[in-house]
Amino acid sequence: MKKIISDGVCPFCHDFVDKEKPAYHLNPVLIETDFWIVTRNAWPYAHTKEHLVIIIKRHILIPEEMKDEEILDLWNIIKKVKQELKITHSTLLMRSDSTGMTGATVQHLHAQLVVSAGEEPVITRIG
């Protein structure tokens, strides 16, 4: 995370949108559509079985900027990834806009699909 901050770039745009050689997020893309990319989080929360990041390909900050087809595709890709990885329980969260107010570390709209390992609660900062 320190490298992302010191470089002053959007790591999602660099690695996934502009398709530069990945420098910040080295996990492979699991699923890709015209609008979204799904990959495993490089820094998963403790006590998770899966921690996926669902990244929109356009650099936007808030859900209100999403186009109708991007919204529909988001739900389709969530359904697809849950089927492919046989996910039966999960938490979906999306942080937007100001990283300082939401607990986010990247200012590029993305969602996280978190699957508990079941032994301990998964704790994350919200706000």
C-alpha cells in the first residue's frame, strides 16, 4: 500500500484498465467482462476463505456514475463468480468517494466479496 500512495497512481487503472505490466496487484484476473474485473484481494482480511475485489474498468468514484449496463453486469459477474467458486455465503461491500471517510485505500470504485472462513469473525473498517 505504501508504494501505491508514494507513486500517486490509481493501481486499478494501471494494472487492469490500462493493462500495464501489473505493479501493484499481482493476483491473476479470475473473471473479466466488458465492464468489470474480478481478482483475489492482494491484502485479504483476516479470517477469510475468499476475499475478492470486483473492479469497474472505468475510473469512477461513486456508484451514481455507473451506467445501467455496468450495474446489470455487476450483478451478473457476482452471480458468475459465486457459481464458479461455489460460494454459498458472503458479504458484499462497496466503498466510494473519499478514502478518508470510508476506510477505502484505493479511490476507484470497486466492490469486495468477502467469504468468512467460519472460525473467527471478519472485521473491517467501515467509515
